[in-house]
Amino acid sequence: MIVSIMMFSMVSASLNWASLSGLLLFPFGVVGGLLAFVNIYFNLKRRSDALPAVLLKSVFNALQGLGRFFLMPVCGYFLFTEGWRLDSIQQLGVLILVIGLCFEVSFGIAVDYMKWRYRTGRSTGTISVSSQLID
């Protein structure tokens, strides 16, 4: 019984470009997914109206959050454990793809974080209405 559990949990990981890509992809997915769910919570809690646009945006954010929270870490795990099977040029291609994906996701994470800070009143970048010019 113990031998079968040990055989099932064996991991063949080595330090290569695909494994490093997997290690980079895992935390981006977890943080991005959590912030997407926080964004959905505040989006639905602060709105008194149930317009179809608000609900569709919440559904889109939920699907995006699920993809970030579950699929990106799973892909990172697969790359970390099975990336040694790829050729060197394929590993480089995966690394470029993951870096591009992390840049795209980091913009969404930053926007979700700024929205959260604004909604909780912790934002420091406010514009005073009395200091603006009147047309």
C-alpha cells in the first residue's frame, strides 16, 4: 500500500526553462484568481441595481477568476513536473509564452488591486472636486 502511494506521488522534475516557467505561472494564477474573486464580491455588493450588464460582467469576471485560480496553477504544475520531456526550442517557446501571459495577467491583477483599494477607501490618489476648474 505504501509503495503504491509512493509510486503515484513520484515527480520527475528537473531545472530547465519549462520548469522555471511552471514555477513562474503558479503564483500568478493564485494571486490573480483571488483578486478576481474579490473584485466580483465588491462588484456585486456595492451595486444596488441588477442590470444585465453588471451581471454579465460578474459572470465574465467569475470565469476569468476560475481560469486564473485553477487552470494557471495546474498548467504550472504540469510544466514543472513534465517540462523535461520537451526539446530545448520547445522549452524556449513555452518560456516566451508564459512570460507574455504573465505580463498580460499582471495588468489585470494591478487593475483589480487598484479597484479594491479604491472601494475599501485605502486609495491615496483622490482628486478634490473643489480644486477643479468649472466650465
